[in-house]
Amino acid sequence: MSLNLKRILIAKPGLDGHDVGAKVIAMALRDAGAEVIYTGLRKAPEAIARIAVEEDVDAVGLSILSGNHKELAIDTIRCLVELGADDMAVFVGGTIPAQDLFDLKQAGVRDVFTAAMTIDDVVAAIDQAIGAPESGQ
Amino acid sequence: MTDAAATTKPRETASDCERVSTATPSGIEVPEVVTAGMAGGADLEGPGQYPFTRGIFANGYRGRLWTFRQYSGFGSAEETNERYRFLLERGQTGLSVALDLPTQCGYDPDDPMARAEVGKVGVSLSNLAEMEVLFDGIDLGEISTSFTINGTAAIIYAMYLATADKQGVARDKLTGTIQNDILKEYVARGTWIFPVRPSMRLIADSVLYSNDETPRFNPISIAGAHVRDAGVTAAAEIAYTLANGLAYVDELLRRGGDINRFARRLSFFFYVHMDFFEEVCKFRAARRIWAKLLKERYGVTDEKALMFRFGVVCGGSSLTAAQPYNNIVRVGIENMAAVLGGAQSIFTCAYDEAFQIPTEASAEIALRTQQIIAHESGIARTVDPLGGSYYVEWLTDSMEDEIMRIIGEIEDMGGAVRAIEEGRIQQMTAEAACRRKQAQDRGETVVVGVNAFHNPGEDQDFGEVFRLDPALSRTVLEKLEAVKEQRDGKAVAKGLDRLEKAAAKEDENLLPYFVECCHAYATVGEMVATLKGRWGEFEEPIRL
């Protein structure tokens, strides 16, 4: 399949060291044909936004399992806006309770994924979200 | 074996979910029936005899039950202290301390890297004053305490000694464990700080110091649990852990340690997941392999030094956020596997732990599960009740072969330290995680409530949700400010300076310097920053 998504940054914000989900999604996106940049652990939101802009990616995927998803996602989006990347698509994956979905989307998160989803569904959802504005390619 | 396997075919009416898988999760193809001739163990030694397949104690749990050790810690030291007293009153026999990520990674609460994480996944312990509050009213001479701490383990251990000093408890009375297993942090859990080699030094320092100062304390718990939870099989969990164990043995020998002495204090830590017999057999195989490796390769003669002692967690990634009450059943089954596998210490996860910090009610069910198994089920009545079962002995032998094969692979890479520095074990773990997830996605591995027997709309039904006090991080910061104002600044500066100079000397044990810094109320962040200045930080090798 041909992807809308060309380049994506997968990032681990904050101190949470559980990187399995991030790596699994990174490998799946790479196998699907996207260029994937993985930050490694313990990156501050400022650093993630800077890398995203420097690398000129289409999207940023934040993997967060520490319960700090709201603070870290909001901070990252704020930093992206400060760098002029208002339109960068931000996705969040991790242990995210349903009651937080609304707040995350309000804050500008494009979509949220949990371990309950299949890898294929996550890849398709990211790709579809990226392709949505200019569909039909 | 292949004949038997070949005759196993699904009943014609069986849907995918009703078919029983013929291989264990570690990939061992299991015959339909195991008979006397196929099973090893005909001349099996008794329990308490080398190589300890049937257990390290001749009388099993008759002498003493396992330790019921529930993991808890959240928010402030005051709140955690309250939870500890609650659990001790209800019959818990050991404390287990969960620390927040800033403490684990060496950042003080006022560090920008710590923002929003103070007190989130465990208690914040930035200095001795916090630990004094944590154990207020709890006699450290009477209770065994386990700390899940790695990157800053040597510092937290020193802080525990300083707390005991202040309580007036003699160090030789202290019992408990610090995890202190840095190698697996580079692979799975991620709370590394320094590069691999200086980190190995800190581990040797704490083990050697503990052998002399706190002879009843376990200064390291070599853990497979996190790598397992990350996605590797039961066989790989044991193999990676034993390979790390051998790396620590080599480091301690290099530092002049006496193996017959230090090996007595090495302990291990694993997950129990759902494949019942494979879990039981992995422990039987692990005991046998470790004893053989130490005796045959290192010439260990001390009987106790050959004994493989381990604690377990029942739950982890085998628990699901979907239909969370099912987790109570899962933990019960895993708890039984742990007992039949001969664990010394067991922690049972609360059913809601897959998605939140447990509530008092869910934490109580987890503890009650252990009590029901210990006191009602009767499975602890005789030693190794599964010993001699054709299947159990056959599977124990098969697991031993598979574990030794994987240990051989790591040795071919130059041993655990080198394989980790090069990111190779990290890569194998990520690949295993991918395979496990794909198997679940495709329904090859059945997870009830997730990819089978799923009720739409139920998966996010979390019931009662525990919420932390949002003012917590501010309180912790205020307390830290107060400590910094009240402490003797000169003593702190002097302690840190002496620590720095000691770190410059390769063979100097750093523990006395950490204890001195703790007594002066120097913070974890200050000690870590001092050492970072000399050693730098680990740079993660990224291999996908």
C-alpha cells in the first residue's frame, strides 16, 4: 500500500522508560514504508518539537505510559506552535483512560491509541489522518 | 514427540478460539501426551539438594511461607507511610517501595526534567528527610523492605542505612532488597543514568559494601520481569536474566569479591504470566541452571551460594484494561504457578493495575488472593507437588535446553555487557514485542476480553479511579526548599566534594560517601549531578 505519511517522529517525552509501544509502532510504520525517526528515551517537549521541525516530519507520535499524557502532550503542542509548526499532526499512544480523550483532542491531539488496538489499525489511522486534507492521491 | 504433535488436530467444529495451541509461548512444541520414557527427572534429586530443581529448601513452605509483598508508593512520603501502615495492619509481611520517576532517574523535584512527574508513579524521595517520614513509626529492624530502584539504587540504599542509623537500628538487623539491576534498565525499563561501565561499578560497590555492613540484606535483585513484560518469552526472560547475573558475577570477581560469599546474596525477580506449566517449569529450570553454572564454571562450593532465590510479580502485561475483573482470575492462576514454582516472595497485582494506581479495595483483593492460596488451597502443604509429573519434568528439561541456547547466543555476542552497549538485546526485545503483539492482533494468542469474547463498549470501563492530590507536587517542592534552607550547606558541599574525589579512584567503594552525603541531607539530584560530571550519561544506541 502507498502511504500518505512520508516522515514521522516517534518520541518518548518525560521520564517514562517503557519504550516497547514506541518501538513496535516505529517498526510497523517503517515496514509500511514510512521514514521513521525515533528519539529514544527521556526527551523534553521542547527538544521533541525542535527535532520535529528540523527533520520536517509530517507527524509526531508521542508514547506515554506514565499517566502524564495530558501535561506532556499539551506542552509538546505548545512548543510546536511556538516554532511555527501549528499544523503538525500530533498523535498520542499509551495507557490513556477514556475520560481523558476529550481533553487531549481539545488540546489539539489528532488521535489517541491504546494497546487494545491492532498495529494495522494504528498505522491505518495515522495514515488516514495525514491524508485527510488532500485525499484522493 | 513429533508423531504425537502431528496427530493433534482441531476438532472439526472448533472455531479459532476453541482450538488449543500445541506450542508453549516460548515455542516449545508439546506432545499430546507425555509418557514415562519421554520425561527426564527419573533420578531427580530431593528438594534442598543440588541443583535444586525441586526447590532450595528441604521442607518447602512448611518452615516458612513466602513473603507477601505488595508494591505500593505514590505521592508524598506522608501518604505512602499511611498506606504502609494500612497494609501492615492487614497482614502484609514485607514492604515494597515504588519510587517516582524523578527519584529513579536522579532528578530532584525542582529540576525542569521532573516537571509533572513528581509523585506520579511512586513516592518522591529526594533526600533523607523524606525517607524519615516514609518510615515514621515503622521499625526498620522488624520489617523487610524492597525498593524498586536501579539507576540511583546505591544512593537510595545509602539513604536507607542513614534512616536506620537515625532510628537507632543496627545495620546487621536490616532485611530487604534493592533491585539494583542496571543491565536490564538499558534493555527494558529505561531508568539508566550513567554509561554501562561506571554503572557496573556502582552495583559492585553496593553489593560488596552490603556483604559487610548489612549481611541479611539483598543488595541486588536481578530482574527478568521487565524484559518479559516488554515482550520476550519466558525462556528468554530467564536467559537474559541469568546472562546479566553472570556479568555481575564477573564484575564482582574483578573487584576482588569472594564468590562463595557474595553469591549468597544475589537474588532474582521475574514475572509470572498466564501459561501455567511453562511458568512453573521455567522456575524449576532456572534453579537448576544457575546452580550448575556457578558450580561448574566458577567452582562455587558454598551450598547456599548455589541457591537460586527469587521473587515474582503476578500480573503485569498479562493483565488487560478490557474487562478488568477478569484480572482477578488471572492473578489467582499466576499466584498458584509462583507457589508451585517455589518463589520466595510474591507480589500480586491489583486487577486495575493495567491502567491506574490501585485503589485500597483492589489492593486488598490482591493481598487476599495470596492469603486464600496460602491458607485455603492446600497447595503449599508438601514440597514441589508437581515434581515427578511426566509433563512437568519433560517441560522443565525442554525449558532448560531453550534457556541455555539463548544464553549461548548472548555469549556469542561477547556477553551481556557488550550486547547491551551495542543495543543488540534491546533490538531482540523490540522484535519479540512486535511478534507478541502481531500474534495477539491476528488472534493466534487468545486474550479473553481483548481479541476474543469481547463485549464492545466495555474496554474503557475502569470503575473506581484513584486520583492523586494535584497540590502534591507543590507540597513536595516546598518541603525540599525547607530542607535546603535548614541543612548545613558546608557539610553538603564537603560531602559532595569527597564523593567526587572518591569517584575519581577506580577501586574506591562509593557507599560510605553516599551515606555521608545522605546524613548531610544532600539530595539525590545533587549526588547524581556530581557523578555525571565525571562519568557522563549513557547514550542510547537506537537500533530498530
